[in-house]
Amino acid sequence: MTRKGSWFFLSCLAVCALLLASCGSSNGTSGTTTNAVSGKTTTTTAAAATTGANGVILTVTYGSVVQTFTINQVEALTPMQDMGGQKSANGTVAIYQGAKLTDVIKGTGSFPGVEPGGLVAGQSVTVTGAGGKSVTFTYDQITNGNFTTYDASGNVTTPAAGLASTPVIGIAYMVSGNMLSNGSPGPLELGILYGQPLFTDSSYWIPSVYQITITGP
């Protein structure tokens, strides 16, 4: 091949590469948003859950205040371990380990969150994950844990008194001893967890959590 032919061949390759790059898919994904009180579901569009710069996997915002977390920073929060499962035909209860949603929002003394003093009445929290699926919790739900619970047969049941009957809204990074980052969904999952084997509606469970937004006063 002549020198002139080589330059022509390389130029064609460069043009093809640029065309392929411009044909990439959009970062937006359509999904659903569920209000935890009314149960109303709406369609949303959100960015795909990915690991950002410097290993950032979670972004928490409250107005103009923004805090980002790597998986190591989430693990550094006070760990919690409880049981939970999604109500479905083949639902199973598993043991989840992670951090409380309230601790992610508050942060720690050396790593303060977007609301170091904790949530206040009138605020709500929206958690978004894979596919744009999200759920919004009220202050009352987060502090008092008013959720419908089910047994293994799908029947409504009341948590047994004295067995950690108040639920925790958890941001889990481990299930049944395995890191969620080692599989899909991952590396974080939102769930309603108890100190006893109970199921809650699947609309409360968000896979591949990457965004938490606090609104209100």
C-alpha cells in the first residue's frame, strides 16, 4: 500500500470512530415513581445508575447542599443488620447489612451529611435507583415506620411485639453475607427492614440506589 493509500485508510477509520461515538444511547432511562403514602405511581426519566468520578456511587442533595459517597464511606457509617423481603409470589426473607437512611442523611461527626441535625417535620425524602424507579417517604414514615407488613403467604400481619417491631429504612450494601457490588442489582439497595422475618410491598424496594433527595423546610 502506498503512503497516500495508508493516509486515506487511516482517515476513514477516524471518521467511522466519530460516527459510532455520536450514535451512543441516551443516558436517560424511563422509570416509575411511587408515593409511599398514596401509592400513586408516575413515570419519570432519570440517569442510569453508574459509578461516578473518584468512585462515587451515591449523591445526596438538600437544596443547594450536595454530599457524595463512595462505597467505603457508606460502609463507614454505623452499620445495621436486619431482615426483610419483598411481597411477591416467590418472595424470600434475607438478612441485609447496610446503613440507616437517616444516618446517610445526617452523616457523622467527621463526615457530616446534608442535614447533620437530622430530618424535621414537613420534610420528605425521595430515593432513586436503577431504571429511574423511585419512592418518596414522608417524615412520619421515616421516623415511625408505618408500613403494611405481610407473612410468607402474603397475608397482612402485625409485627410481633418485642422483636424489633419498628422497621428501619435501610440502604443495604450486603445481603446474606454477599456484597451487592459483586452482582446485580448493586452496589446499594433500599429496603424496609425489621428484626423479624416480614415482607413489605415491592414498591418500597429500590435496586441500585444512586440518588437521595430531601425536600421541604
